[in-house]
Amino acid sequence: MYKIGVVGPGSSVDRMISMAEGFGEDMQFIPYPYVEFQETRQIVSQNDHQVNFWLFSGKLSYMIAKSALDSDEHLIYTQHTESSLYRCFLHKAFFQGTFVDDVSVDELTRNELDEALKQLDLTLGKVFVKTYDIDTKPNDLFNFHLDLWKKGQTNASITCFEGVYQRLKTAGVPVYWYTPSQLEIRQTLRVLAEKVRTFYFKDTQIGVKIIDIEHFDKIKQKARRPYDLQYLELELKKTLIGLCDSLEGSLLEKGNGRYVIFSTRGAIERGIRLLKKDVEQLALNSGTSVAVGIGFGETVFSAEVNGLRAIQQSKEKANSEIIIVQEDGTVIESAGKEDELVYSSLMNDEKILNSIKKANVSFKMYNKIVALVKTKGWDHFTTSDLATHLGLDERNARRIVSSLSDVRLLQYIGEKSLSTRGRPSKLYRLG
């Protein structure tokens, strides 16, 4: 049973849950209503461990939750489309005898409103717009609509917020609530149901975790007595068995410092932080570095193959980071860290592949550079930037950048002078 937390104004939450009946017996919808949208941050932060997905009545609360949880993988919101706005205009025309004139509207972005009005292809009157974001105070929106109405500049208001709608209504302002239609809610629920199904298949994939205590031969040589080595192995197994218990997995000892844990993808992904902590404990107990490779797959064989690829990459790293190789060839380096790097180990673009071959650079390295630049949001970068974040030496980084520039996959755009003595650094961007 997947638990879905539904966040929004009370009436919106009730409406979505009532419409959710019949969208899958494997989903349980839990209401988390708020009075003001700023409460979203507290709601998701305190209850994220109790739900599998979050469903939001609007994009603003979704944006707040995304910033609070640092991920939107398990978040979905109901999209307000132009049909919801047109419904407000029709109500205005029916109750007031005017269509789109002398009206105030609050909207997340001006572009969306402009596009909706443009599609009407009608001569429109004055439309006063106030955009909002996650820092906007509801009182500011209320005063925006009320002031315009009191000055006689508008004859009606359209708002996305239930609280603002209720206050304007109490104040005597003709107001219409810009809320999702039933069709929009149903479409969102269909997308959610599909996400849940995808998550289920992904969550139940086989996960193989390979842990290597590096330089184990040297550890055995340094052991003064056989018992010292046995005591060490007992300490290591104690930590690993505890890890297996938390992952609901099984432990297999391969010998010579290599251990394999079989579990599910979902359990491993949820336990990545615990894994980091246990790896640090293993390194402390053994007095050496610990390499970790994780493989996911549809079968035990494919997961183990990916795990072996991952452990090999982990051992090539200077600081033995946790590496994950997924079933589709996606590689995750520094898994669980803020500087996590995700890139594909495959290349399907024949034109780029031919250019990479001419540059004598692996497509894996090119994919890593592209992923790094996009992850960091760099408009430009230096060879030092790449060397620092990809663990390359400066000479190798310069060779790679120069070769990729020659085939126009990277573009030289200028230089940056340094405050210290020395030659200025060359600046590049993706070609």
C-alpha cells in the first residue's frame, strides 16, 4: 500500500481525495490541509517519512516542498490550465454581464496568463496582474485586489488562493476562485497512478551491493596473531549484519575482504545514508579505505554485473566513493552526497560519438563533463574546475579540454585573469 500525502487548502484536499476513489486499491490518500501555503514546508518536512508520494493542489506548494526536500522525484501537483481561468471569466460574464475587463488576477507567472488571454482572440479590457512566489504573503495579495476594487479600477477579482478568496468575498468584492477543474484533477491522478506503478517496479528491482575492504592482504600480513584477524572480521561482520538487517537483505562473504549484500533497489536507495555511516565505521575498524559498488537490475545476474562495474569504478577513485550503476547504464558517482554526479555510460548520438573518437576521449568522460556542467549550472568553466570536480590532474584535464575543443564539443570563449601571479585561465563552455 502506497501512502499519498495530499496537501492544499482544506476544501481542495477534500475534493481531490473524494475524486481519488477508484484510482487504485494500492494507494491510500492522507489529508494534510493548510490554512496558508507557507505551512507546506513544515508539513512535508515533518511527515515525509510517513508517505511515499506527495500530491499538491497547486504548483506553489509543490515548489516549496521541492526546496524543502531537495528533490521532486516523489512530488506531483495539479496544473492550473487556461480552462480553469476561462471558467472564472464565464462565471463573471454570467453574474456580472461583463467578460474580461477591469479585473484583477493573481498568477504564478505573467507568461501563462498572457498566453491564456491571447488564445481568446478577443478585444479585452483592463487586466491588472500580480505575480507571486514562495515568499509572497497572502495579505499582500488580498490588499492588491481590495485596493483596486475600492478605487473603482476593477469590478471583479480572480485569485488562486482559497484564503484570499474567502476574505475578498467577506469584504464584498465580486471574486472568483481560480481552482483546478475536475478534468485537471483526474488527469493529475492518472499521472500519479502511473508514477506509483513505475515506482513499484523500480522499487522491487534486484539490488546488489559489493563492499571491498581494500588492501586486505596487507592487513593479514600485519596481523600479529591469527586471532587478531578473526577479531577484525567479527567486527566487520557485526557492522555488515546490522546493515543487512536495515536493508532486509542477505550477506554473502566472498573472502579476502569482499562482501556482497543482496536486497531490493528501494531498500538500498532509502538506506544510502546509513550505508555511508557504516562504510565510515568499516574503514575505521579496518584502518584502510573501503570501496562500495551498487548494481541494480531486473535479474540477480544483471544486478551483479552492474555491481561489479560499480565496484571497479569505486576502486579507481582516490577516496573510494560509493558508485551506483543502474539497469539502463546510468552511473551515479558520490552517491548520497551533495556533489552527487549522474551521467550515462552509453552514447547513442552517432555524430557526437564520431567527434569523441576523433578527440581520443572516452564518451564516458565526455558524458561526465556534460553532467557536471549542467549539475553545477556553469555558463563557463576552466580546466581547473574540471580537474577539481572530476578528480583529474591538471595536465590530463588540459589534454581532454584541448581535444574536445578541436572537435568543437567544447568552445573556447576567453580568459579569466587571476589575482595571483601567473597566466590567466582559459574559459570554455559546452559546444
